[in-house]
Amino acid sequence: MNRLYNSMEPRVMDDDMLKLAVGDQGPQEEAGQLAKQEGILFKDVLSLQLDFRNILRIDNLWQFENLRKLQLNNNIIEKIEGLENLTHLVWLDLSFNNIETI
């Protein structure tokens, strides 16, 4: 479930944003409580949804080494970068951003 972000300020992906997204998208109910107590390792995350967050720059994804699906649509990203360590990535959504060249 996405949280609405009212901030009009451009944002860079930082640990706080990533932890919040992983927690929101992770297991729910009893399994979710256990995951929040013990923490979810970024390397165990297979899918990550970061849409509508006013992200300007892709950064700090190197810890998601097993990520297979990444949604970055509807942000303000201008350049495709910071994805070189995501060697298992098979699905990437960068639609509705400010990218002019590939």
C-alpha cells in the first residue's frame, strides 16, 4: 500500500525511504510484526515499489542485490543511473519521469 507524499521537494532515495517502503510492502499481520521486530534485509527483497515519491535521483539500491522487480514510475527522475548492481533485475518501470535520453 502506498503512502501519499505531499512534499513538492525533489527527493533522493535514502535509507529511511527504502526502509519505510520495504516495511509497507512486506508481510502483514503476525508475519509483518515479526519482520518489523527482526528487520528485513534489503538483500532478501525481490520486488520494490517506489512510485509517486517525487524521487529526483536513483541511489542507494546497491543493497538490493536480489531485486527482480523495481517500480520507479511517476517520479521526476532525469537520468537512468544507480542500477548497475541489480544484476537480477528483470522488470523495471521508469514511465512518467523526466528522462530525455536512454
